[in-house]
Amino acid sequence: MSFRHLTQFDDLSMEDWDALYQQTSDIMEHPEAYTDACHGKVSCNLFYEPSTRTNFSFQTAMMRLGGNVFGFADPNSSSVSKGESLKDTIKMVSGYADVIVLRSPKEGAAKAASLYSDVPVINAGDGGHMHPTQTLTDLTTIMHLRGSLDDMCIGLCGDLKNGRTVHSLVTALARFKNIKFYLISPRELAIPRYMIDYMNAHNMRHVEVTNLDAVMPQLDVLYMTRIQKERFTDMAAYERNRGVYILTANKMEHAKKSLLVMHPLPRVNEIAVEVDDDPRAVYFKQARYGMFARMSLLKTLASRPRIEPDPVAIGELPVCHNSRCITQTELYLPPLTEEIVGKECCAYCGHEIYPMENIADEDV
């Protein structure tokens, strides 16, 4: 496996994914063989945003490998509260750790961190952008329980606009065959335009719908997500959309016997507690499989040699106008762009770059 950082799932080749999955499967079957795999290694977990499952999953993954963990779960308890930049934090902790696990509300934060780190950086979620280790979890769950990632109909339900787990999963599934998506959301929480462009460019079949009940019988996988209150600036919009989709035992009666019901967690009220006892509800298994997937990832990256990154240009003004992009607050970042499905986009957050006069409210 040749990748150094995991800032988005596209950092992995198919060969990397296959090798990680095979190693994950071996860890699941023979955990005792990996108890010292990271002996003497140290992970730094920097969580600028609240997390339970992802933070605990990474911590237990490293401890089960025989390594150690330090970091913070509240930036107010660190020098960040004094105004320390992301660059300085990363330069400092990369001198202490063998691998950095970063979660941030700012989109593109992990990409930015990778420019300055002497050690591998793992994206544990960057705002509403990407969550590649959740994608490792999701693919591991489907592969382990279904036996294949090809030939399936998957429903993505809930907040698809801000759902970084959904965005990561869609980009990952572009590599597999005969996938059809039902994109189930309220219209104001529909999947972003750049994700639709991505799906069209990769010939991924998809249908946008607002009714969960109508598509239940077609689904092989139902991926539920919560309506994310923390992503809303307009609380009236949140109130309009919360509780719009609730999976119940009655709805499950119309689904396939082989259906897998998944959820990145935490849930609020989008899956009724009564569904937990249905054998098709696999979201708690999914969380456990995620720990094994992260063990595989940490084992691979924590052993990478330290490499001082090449110097990068000092930015002046961000070219990206996405208000949630890391470039809006860390103004020293170089204005990096890349072509995504034929459009010039911000290399940090993936949003298309428009002239200022063409920018609408929904683009920022």
C-alpha cells in the first residue's frame, strides 16, 4: 500500500482498498495476532468538533494494536483557544506523533493539515465534506455481510446536503459495478450539485426522491442519516426537516429479507428503537467493524517513515468562496485548485470555483 495520507477515499487505489480489507478481515478473525502491531507508536487525535464513535473507535483501535494515544476532544482545552493556527498545531504535534487523526468542522481541514505534517494525516470528518474512515467502515460492513460491493440498489436517506458520510460513500462506490442510488431527502437537503456532477461523470445511476416508503421494496442497502442540527444556520429550516424520515417496524415489513439497514450514528429519531431487534438492522455491528477497519488503517500508516513536507506557497486571499472551507479562516493556505469532472474546483473542499458575481447563497 503506497498511500501516505487519507484525506478522502480517492487517496486509495483499488489495490489499497483490497489490501486494507483483507488485512481488516484478518484482524477480525485473529485479533490476538495484532496486539503488538503498533507497539511504541503514538497517535495524536485532534478533534475540533464533538465526536463519540469516531474518537472512541480510533482510540480503541490504537490501544488494541499496542500503541498510545494523546490529543484533545475540545479545542478550547488547547492552544487553539489562544489563536494557534492549524499549521502550527500540526507542525507541533507531528513532531510528537507517528500519525495524526483530525476532525474539524472546516471543510478541507485534513487536506490543509497534510501540507504541513511530517507524519500521515487521517481525515476523521471535515465539516459536511468527506469522512473517508466512515466509508472504510461502510464498505467493510457491506462486504463482510453481503459478500460483494457490486450489483446493489442503495438508498441514501436524510440530510444529503451536509452528509459527509454520504458524499464519501458515493465517491467510493463509483469504483464498483452496477450500483443504483435512490437519493431520499427533502428538497432543501438534496445532495449537492457537485456530487450530482460527480455521479453523472462516472455514469452512476441515481434517482432523487422525497418518499422513503415508495422505494423500500427495491433496496438492498438502506443508509439512514440524521438531520444534522449543527450544520444549520437557519433553525427554522432545521425544524421544518427534523423527523421527516423515521424508519419503523411497519416500514420494514415492505423491505427485502436480505436488506441491510445502516447508519453512521449517532441517531436521533430517524430509526425507531423497535427496529433494533430486526436482524436486518446492522448499525451497531457497523460501528464495531469500523474499529477493525481503523486498526488496519493505523497499522499501515503509523509505520510510515517521517518525511518533512516540501515548502508550499503562502496564500493571500482564498479563491474558494465556500464559507465552510478551511481557506476562509486559515488565510496563509496556498490557493490550490483541481479539475473535478471537468470543472475548476477548490482542492480543499471540492466546491466549484465561480466568479464572485455568479455566486448564489446556496453556493456559500
